[in-house]
Amino acid sequence: MEERSRTQHNQYERHEVTILNRQAMQVTGVVNVESFDANEFVLQTAYGLLVIRGENLHIQALNLENGIVSIEGVLYDMGYFEEKASPSQKAKGLFGKLFK
């Protein structure tokens, strides 16, 4: 697993997240789009899984060759998770703090 992470880091030296007015987001260093719908995107980046939640989310631009994804919609939250984290751990990480 460690070797794979190093390879991904070398392939995408930079990973950036740019948000404009909570309505548009551009992410670089994206390795794969794991899943997406109107309320949630799960992106595999060189630095872990990035989960983005919102409303009316859609892909504005996708270029996996260059590792770039642009998303539009109303952005609510985002968070990073290690690939080995279970789905329940991911959900708890984002919402566990809100509902204590």
C-alpha cells in the first residue's frame, strides 16, 4: 500500500482544491472518480479519498489524464479519508461531530 501511495504522489505532484462562492470547485491531483450523484462525490486523490457533499452537484469538467475535476452545485462540506477507512467511519467522521 505504501508503494502505491508513493507512485500516486509522484504522478500528481500537486493536489489543490479551489472553491468559489460555495458554488464551484476545482480539484487537481485526482486519480479516479469513485462515485458521484447529485448529493455526493467521492474522488480518489493522490492523498486519500476526498468526499464532497452538497446539493445539485454535477461535473462541469473531467480530465483524469491531467487529474482535474470541476464540480458545480451548492457545496455543503468536504473531507479526506484514508482508503482503508470503512464507509461507516467515513460517515461518522463527517457527521459524527455535528450530531453529538
